[in-house]
Amino acid sequence: MTQERSPETGSSDAVAASAPGAEITTTDCRQCGAQVSGLNNRYACSYCGWVNHWAEGSRILPSAEDDPDHPGR
């Protein structure tokens, strides 16, 4: 017996939809060569642990006060 499954929406889609101007980008890991995806050119490789510097992203990071979970809110 075969069951058909409906396509699931990935968590990356939810993040991109919730962050205005967010874009999912893809590159090759500089350490092991695996293909990695990230948000606005910020990457972390799940195979070898490589992470690019936060300043290499294509958009300015929001401040702590912009975080809805910030203690000051």
C-alpha cells in the first residue's frame, strides 16, 4: 500500500516569509565544498561546522531592540 503525502513547507520558507526582505541564498562551503543554503548570504555548514563571518551578509542585521523577544519589550 502506498500513501501519498502532501508537500511540506520547510522551516526556511517560514523564516523567509516572516522576515521582510529575507532571501534564501546558496553557496559552496569554503571548507568542505558541500552546498549550503542560508539567509541573506549568512551560512553555516552542517557537515563540517564552517560558518561565514556575519559581516559577509547582504543585509544589515536587526538590532536587539528589533527582536520581538527582547527583554525591554
